[in-house]
Amino acid sequence: MSQSFTFRFDDREVDCRTGWTIGAALTAAGVRSWRSTRRGHRPRGLFCGIGVCFDCLVTVNGQPSVRACLAEAAPGDDVRSQEGTGRDDLDR
């Protein structure tokens, strides 16, 4: 039986199970979009689910541009929605 834990996503706690990716946990919690494009600010979330498309980028523990579909969630992670690349110097 897998263990459960929580991590923070923006301003809320998200339930998760050991071995789940951040993208899986967010989707299971009903979150469908956690990034916006730098041009047009269009919402993005899981698309390919295998790390090819970069639509699911989030900031994890201060590190921008982590693919939520590949990153295994860990107890206490601080996951943030991301706008564009997550770097102000590139998003202008």
C-alpha cells in the first residue's frame, strides 16, 4: 500500500501518494492548468504526459521550469504556478 503525504501548490495543500508525479497529483486534485504562456498568457497543464512538450512546467522549491509530468512529488515540496519560462529575464 502506498503512503500518502501532502505538498503545497500555490496557496493550498495537495494530497499525493508515494511515486506520483507532481502532474498526477495536481490532476487528481482537480487542477487542470498551472502554467501560462509568456505570449498571450494562455493556460497550460498536462498535454503529452511524457516530458516532450514542456506545457506542464512548474516551479518546485524555487527551481523554475520543472516538468510536472516527470518530477516525482515529495513531502513538503513547495510547487508554484509558473508564467512563461519562470525567469523574468527571459519573459520580457
